[in-house]
Amino acid sequence: MSREDCYSMRLALVARFLWLCSVVGLENGLARTPPMGWMPFERFRCVTDCVKFPRDCISESLFMRTADLLVSEGYSAVGYEYLIIDDCWMERQRHEITKELMPDRERFPRGLYFLSDYIHNKGLKFGLYHDIGERTCMHFGPGAKGYYALDAKTFAIWNVDYVKLDGCFIKNINLDIAYPAFGRELNKTGRPMVYSCSWPYYQKHPNYELIKKHCNLWRFADDIRDSFDSVGKTMYNYYKQQNNLTKHAGPGHWNDPDMLVLGNYRLSYDASRLQLAIWAILAAPLIMTNDLQTVRPEIKTLLQNRAIIEVDQDPLGIPGRCVYIAGSFQIWVRPVMPFNNMGAHSYAVAFVNIGNYEPCPLCPQTHEVVLERLGLKNDLGYKVIDLFDSIEDLGLFKPKDTFITRINPSGVTFFKFTAVDMY
């Protein structure tokens, strides 16, 4: 049987079950905590010349190698489960007869059904990029316009677990109609697929009440770059919108500030700590973009820090916010589990030094704050640990106590304040 015949047969089988799966709206039961995984785009971009650049090209080989490393290097064991192919995986045109999307024949010679099986057999989940418009953002392949149902069925055939839907080339497309429509087609397939939308990024005044009804996560900021400036701009973008963003995020629906750039070329160790801590405060998806074969040991330790991952994955799903800014100094706070037996929250608190402090921008900065000014008001106090060194117990602090910390430039200190029980 030919590949075309196989695809046609699978499409027919999916169609037989559509009447059982006519789900309206998003509620797919997925992403109850922020998704964690790996995506190639910031690190590998759109390299397609596998002759000149065999290690870096977007290919079957890259994703099989990364699947192996996610498991062998311990990333999957701490929660990084989605391996997501970004742009540049497609043939430039749809199939002449069936109009199905096709992976590049040279770079994915065994097709995406094979690659999906390989990833699933490693105990991982498979994600795939697409675009709501006429073409993908890198001009590489056809977009979903006019083919929502067909493309959703194709993804189901390939056993896709996560769909990233970008928003380029959208002339004459109403995104408030298009994104929900594509999500409904995903639901109709009967296959659970996390739905990651770039919807609000492409609008001046996004309707987050509508967006959260149809997407598991949504991009709200520019593409992340491998630099401290880029991380800082994303943080500021969130801060400007945080009153709106925080009230719409929660289990099943997350604000997405884009990928973790730890482990590449330009982010210092302190800046790497900063990005990881703030993404955990935001309840952001933790999607790495790096070469797992060359990540330095100290960065690998950061990425696999179970205490910080626990904050990011906190089951309450309450996103944090920036509660204080003065010059180069910021404080970010997030309510987390556990509650004490009087119903008081615990908190994760990040103290940030952006690094432009005068008169010494490159010096560490000491800051002190009375805890009740941050909203930490449990009269019984809080046990405090350093989340970058979770074996270090800093003792008991009451709401009126002053907490003192010293932060490196372009760096962060990060603590968990666990509410003490009444005995």
C-alpha cells in the first residue's frame, strides 16, 4: 500500500468517528499546569541545508537526537515532556491531489508518523507548528487558511499532542473567528491536543476573555532572543499588561512569554537564573530552546531544579506579578501551595536587580523589605528556603520582619515563603 493510500485510509477512519467528538469550545482537559518541553526555533532557527550543517538543520535527525537527550540527560524525568517542531518542517506546497500538508521529503524521509512514533516510544509527547494564515512565518510552507478541518485531521493521524498556531500572512482573516474555528476542528478529531495560540500577539486590543475560552496558552510578547535585553523586555511587556494577563491565566489557560533561552550563547549564569525564576513566577510554559548536547553542567542543573519547577507547576495555577519597582530593583510575588491550616497561602518571591543601578551598575545591590508590604500577612510567619539552594533553610520570618537580600547585577534571588501552621 502506498503512503498516499495509507493517509487516505487513516483520514477515512478519523472521519468515521467525528460524530462522537463534536466538542464545542476548548475544554480538552489539558495543560492543567504549564506545559514543559523543548522547541528548536531560537537556537536552530530555519536551517535547512543538511549537507553543510548536518547537526543544526531542521530534520528528523535533530528531533530524534533531542528526544534521546531529553530522556538520557534527565529532562523528561523532571517534566520536560513535549518535543515540538517549529517552523520550516513542511514542503512548500500541499499534496497535489489530497491537499494534505507534507513534511520535507529530504529532511524527514520517513515522514512525521514515523517521527511521532519514535518520540512517543521515548515516553515523550509530540508537538507541531502551523500558521492560521496563508503561509508560515518563515515563508516556508502553506498555512491553514481554507484547510482547517483537513489539517486538524492530518495532525490527529500523525498523533500530534501539541499544536502551535502562529499568525502570519493573515490578510482578510478575522483572528477572533479563525483561532476558535481551528480549535474546534482539533476537538472534532477526538485526539487531545494542547492548543498554543499566537492570537493576541497579532492584535492591538486582544480579547483575553475570548482567547482563554479557546486556547490552552497564548503568546503576548515578541519572539524571545538569546540576550538579557530580550528577557528584560519580555518582563516589562508582562508588567505593563499584568492586571489583564493575570486575571485570565490559570489551569488549562496560560500566558506564554516564549521559550527559555538558557544554555545558548549570550545569557550569563546570573541572567539564566533570572529568566528561569521569573518564568516560574509567571506560571509560564517552560519550553527550552537549546542544543541539549552542549548545555553546560551549571545550566543543566538550573533547568532541572525541582524546587523551581515545583513553583512553576504549582497546582493552584495563580500567576504572579511585579509588586514593586524602584530604579533597577524589582520584586515579583506569586501565591503557591501549600496553604497552612488557617488557609493562608505560601509565596514564591523573586528579587531582581536589572543592573542599571547608579552609581555602580555592575555591582551587587542589597535590598530590604518588610514582608507585610509584599502581601505576606500570615501572623504565624513563614519558613524560608532559597529556591536555588533548597537545602538552605533561612529560618522563620513574621509579617513585620525585615527580609534582606543581596542581588548580583542582571540577576535574581529567589525564595519560597511557606506559611506556618497554627498548632
